[in-house]
Amino acid sequence: MDSLQNESNQILLGIENCQAHLIFDLETKLGNGVRAFLYFLGLAYCFFGLSAITARFFKSMENIVKHSRQVVEVDPVSGAKTIKRVKVWNYTIADITLLAFGTSFPQISLATIDAIRNLGNTYAGGLGPGTLVGSAAFDLFPIHAVCVVVPKAGELKKISDLGVWLVELFWSFWAYVWLYIILEVWTPDVVTLWESLLTVLQFGLLLMHAYAQDKQWPYLSLPLGKSERPEDWVPAEDTTYVEVKDVYGESSRILGDETGQIADIFSIHSANSTGLLYHNLRSSDDSESSFSDDPKSSVIVEKPHWLEIWKQLFVDAFTLERGESTKSNGCIRLTKIVWQSLLVPWRFLFAFVPPHQIAHGWISFIGSLIFISGIAYVVTKLTDMISCVTGIDAHVIAFTALAAGTSWPDLVASKIAAERQITADSAIANITCSNSVNIYVGIGVPWLIDTLYNYVAYKQPLRIENAEGLSFSLLVFFSTSVGCIGVLVLRRLTLGAELGGPRFWAWVTCIYFMVLWLIFVVLSSLRVSGIM
């Protein structure tokens, strides 16, 4: 068994004795410790990039959801015509497809790349499934932990449509029950073409069931009342330029986001933020420049052409944002300079993604996903090298570093939704729906690719690498997730909301969720490593 495992690892890595290199031949001349440090550093930098591109993705997603169309309604009695604008996208479908699918795209890309790399083999790579199961735990525990403390002290944000959330939660849990059935019950240790096809088709069932619940169709929806979500759950579109001074005291124009704040995913996205990067900005419909009385900020209110906006993105990529000039925060300013300098390459690269003002945000949305796929490919290569030079099992890296890193966009998106939206629907829906997407699409599509190839080429099913360890992780996930959902229900019954509330209890909940995640990571890693 051990020899088979070692052989499969060598096939997965495609290298022997770490003689392969990532970029240069000279890498093999370095010690394994130095190489491991450099590869881990590169992996962390890729995760920063994933977080940065999430900013562009989230803005494009918001612009897509804002899109409305004109509808003419005729009164059947008087014949009078009423013209009104209605949203093109249903919020529930947008949460599942645009938000959850987009933020889960790093994991989906990684699993798909892993599957393509294994074409021609009789086994399915374990890197993708391991990452997706670990990502499910990261989504459920750390992201809930962050979202519960994001609201201001005493502020409560609850799920407005419990019926939709219960439907999404059911399909999320069923996804992992279904995966366990494939691994241990139906066809142990192998996956067939029909199993992979059914896995993908269940994503469509999730969409239809969630939409039926949202519209409260009879016989297909739970008999639960719902309070309507706010019509404008994201700030109104207001493209402005912000006149700021950088850390050297020089003035420059920075492209602000819809709330009049500097668009930076690494900062707090709150309309009422008081951090160093944010200022209350005036806005008007005048095309001429107007300056606020506050000497700390000036706003040029205008509606620039999208080409000018795109050009400004490249300028902003190399512009350092302002820090206060007081002596007390010198360390903070220095940290900001170093941090923003590290982000310059990513900000310049992502400036090539067109502005979200074009085509209702669709071009920016697709462009963001393309960049995410590229980063995911680099992440898979780095993981191979780290596993080789350190001797750490690739599956352990998948459960831990890869799961946390590729789930970072999920965390950022849920955090932004918890801050900017009045209800907790999108913040929590992103978590539950991402877990569903991880299985139905993230594992279903790669398995469909591999099983279809094996069916045509070899007429045999696909073996699943490390199926026993994956099954054990699923059992641990089920056990800990019950404790997580139970606390959310308890918070709803006692505090009246899932997120926020008294600061003390918010932090207690946060710590509890993080402990559950550590339990999952430790037990899964020990089992995969053969210690348990």
C-alpha cells in the first residue's frame, strides 16, 4: 500500500528527487530549505493576487446585478400604461451563480487543471478534491467567524429569506453526502461516467429549487414567510475621481469606487469607514470640479468615458495612497508603503481587466475569472514543488494551505457583503452556495472530463486517489458543521440575527468557529499522513 502511494505521488508530481525546477535550472542547486521558503513565499504572493483580483470581480458582479430593464405594464381596467424598471437578475440566482461560482473559481480552476494533467491515467488526481473539501471547511468556519464580527458593535444582520437559505443549506450538505456515497457506498474507490454526470446535473437542480423557493411556488417550496431584501442592496453607481495626496505629499487623482471610496480589496469596504484610506466624500451631478471643505479630501465629480477610466486604472496601479503625516503613525505609513509596493505588480497586471462600466460588467467579470485561472495554474505548480522539497504529502497541503488560499476570494466577498448589505443573505449564501458549487461543479466537471476520457480510451471507470482519507475528512466535516449551523440557529433564536450583535458574543462565536476549523484541519491532516 505504501509503495503504491509513493508511486502515485511520483506520478502526480511528475518529478524525481526534486530535479525539476519551476522557472530556472539554478533552482536545483539551492538547498531544499531555501527552495521551500521561496516556493511558500511565491504561494503566499499568489494568494495576495487572488485577493486583489477579487476586488475587480466583486465590482463587476455588483454591476451585473444592478442591471435593470424597462417594463411596460397595462392596467386591465383603465388601460393606462405604467413604465417601470425591474432587475434583470433574481437575487437568489445571482448569489448562487455570479457570487458563489465566481468566488469558488480558484478551486474549480485548480481541480480542473489537476484533472487535465491526469488525463491518460487510470486514477483521479487527489489535489483538486482534497482542496475542495478543505475549502468547504474554510468556507463554513473561518468565513462565518469573520462575518459574525464584521458588523458594528450591537448591529444585527439576519437572513431575510430563511426558506432560500434552508434550501441552499440542504443542497450544500447533500453535496457532501453524495460525495461520500460515491466514495464509500455506490462504487467504492472509483467514479463512473454516470456518477460524474449526475454530480454536475445536481447543480441545475439546486438552481431550480432555490428559484422555486424564492418565488414560493406551491409544492416545491417550504411554507415559510419571507421579508423582501432591499431593492438596492449595493450602493448606487457613482464613478468619481478622488483628489488625494500620497505619502510624499504629492497630489494625484485616484479612481474611487461607487461609494466614493478608494477601491482596494485589502481595506475595509464600509461606507462609514474611518480608517486611513477613507474619507466622507461629496457628490453632485455637476460636471465641473468641486472641492469639499475638508482639506483632507477633494472630489472631482464627473462621469468619465470608460477609456479614461481604463487609463486611470494603470495610473492608480503605481500610485501610493495617502497616509497621515503625524509622527505617531510613522510605522503605519511605512508599512503601507511596503505593502502597496508589493501589490504594484498585481495592480498593474489586473489593470488590463476592462472597467466594470463596460457591458454591464460582463467583460470585467469574465476577465477576472481568466486571471484567476492563470493564478490557479501557478498555484498547482508551486504545490508540486513544495510537496517535493519538503516531503509534506500533497493532500495535506491541499487541505490546509491550498484550501485557505484559494478560498480567500470567498472570505473577501462574504466580508464585503456582510459590511455593505443590510441583510446577511448574500454573505451567508455565498458560504453555503460555494460549498455546493465546489462539489457539483468543482469536483463534478473534472471527474466528468477524466471519466469521459477513460470511457472512450480504456472502457473502464476512474479510480479515486486517497479515497479513504477523503471519506474520513467528510465525516469530520459533517460532525463539525452540525456544531457550526447549530450555533447560527441559536444566535437567531436568542439574539435575533446570525451576524453581529453584542461584541462579546460575536467574538465568542468567532473563536468557536475557528476552533472547529482547527479540529477539522488537524484530524484530516493526521489521517492523510497515515498517523491516525
